[in-house]
Amino acid sequence: MRRPRIAVTLGDPRGIGPEVAARATQGSPALDADVVFVGAEGLAATQGLELIPIGRWQAAGGPEEAGRLATMAIERAVSLASAGDVDAIVTAPICKAALAAAGYAWPGHTEMLRDLVGVPETALCLAAETTPLGSPLRVVLVTGHMALRVVPEAYTVERLLTIARLSHEGLQRWWGLERPRLAVCALNPHASDDGLLGDEEVRVCAPAIAELRQAGIDVEGPYPADTVFLHAMRGGVDAVLAPYHDVGMAAIKTAAFGSAVNVTLGLPFPRTAPDHGTAFDIAGTGRADPASMRAALETAVRFARRALTSSENSSRLASG
């Protein structure tokens, strides 16, 4: 099998993305892959590395230019992956305010990648393969980057079904789990206490879980948010479907910040990212930790190898 080819976008040029991307490729024994960076020229951290240039960053550049360059890099990486010129993409952090300043309406990578690739839907999964209780914790968001006040309206049977199916397929395809076990995290405290604290568990979760089970998908719940993540870290399930952003992200970042990896489910190729943001306050100081970016790279390589192996096996069967 040939070595995987990975495209790494450098993110917002004002943040820590370029430096952690450069440092993450150095001295990682698990990174048996060819890496090409995609981003702006003129960034000191990436001097001497193989770069597909997307314009030039000037030190005096502002949010609009930063957002434009970051988006152009992602567009180019998606084009490379869609054409088969790279086997996976890893994205350094972007700034949502910079995207808005540059005129883009996407609230984040997950939605941007959905539209650039042209798939019906994507899901944000944050995955930590090692946790303090021994088993992995993988959290998939049912609703993503939105204000909390609009979550109840967006949390529907159809949405839960979509995210559960994407999770099931992603765990099979990228993690190689033959029969993934999913747990639905309740929206309301105590899973609503039999309707005393809300009705989403009965009105949304119950019919969705019944339909998923009928389709052969192994799904449990709804479990209260204060116990379901412990259940996963003790090996009870392979992934938790969290109803909204912060309940899921707070749990996994508390358990595994710095080692968790953002994975976009629903794409035809692997996409991973570190579990942190742009960290403008420490950019250029040498204090940024590349551990999560290194984990994102290693995960992308592992997923790419799985895809390449599957493709080679399919080719052998077709020719045999």
C-alpha cells in the first residue's frame, strides 16, 4: 500500500494554526505519510515546508483578509481531496468572526465542508481514543453551532435520525466498528423525569430510537447528560449523540482536552482537526501545544490507510 497523502490547511494566519501544524509533523513516529500544507505564504512557522500557496499574508492584515485566506485554503484542500490528489485533510483552527468579516455565512468548518463537498449533511464528532476511565469517548453533536435558545426547535426526530445514521456509518467506515453502539444524551435534566422537565425525550428521542432500532442500528437511551458520558468512558457505548454543542463539548474537553480530535462525519474522505481554537493570545510565543494537532494528523493517516486498504481490496476482488 502506498503512503497516504495528507493536506493540512493552516487556518487563520494570526492564530496558532501555522505553528502547531508545522511542529506536529516533526518527530511523530505514527505519521508515516506525505504531508503538504495549504495556506498563505509569508508565515514564519512554515518556512522550508512544502506549501501550496493561497495568496500572501501581510503582518498588518486584518480579520477580513485572514478569513478570506483561511477559506481559500480549505476550498483548495477540498478540491485536492475530491480529485483524489490527497487522501485526507487536516484543518488548523479558523476564526468565525474572520469568516463573517470576509463575507462568509458558515458558522464553522463542519457546515463549510458540507457545502463545499456538496453532501446533504455532515456532523461534528469529537473523539478521544484514550480517557481517564480507560475506554474511548466519542461525542457527536445533534445540533451544532447555534444559540441555545433555538436548540429546542432544531432538535427534531428527523435531525436525530440523520445524525445517528451518520454516526453509525462513520464508526463503521473510519473506525472499523462492525456494529457501533450509540447512546442518545437527553436534552432535559434527568431525561425529563417522565415529562416533568420537558417532553423532548418522549416526543423526539423515543420515536427516533424506535425507528433506528427497527433499521438495525444499536442505539440506547435517552440517558441523562450527567451519566451518559461516564457510561461511554467505561466502555458501555462507542459514541454519544449530544443534543447541543456545549453539553457534548464540555464533557469531552474536560475528559481529554489536548488529545481529542475533531472528525467530520458524512464526507467521502477523512477530515480531522485539533480540539482547540486559534488562541490569538499565545500565537507566536512558542507556548502553543501541538499535541492535539499531532493527534489529528495521526488520526487522518489512520483513516486514510483504512480507506486505501479498502480500495485496494475492492480492486483485487474486481480483477479476480
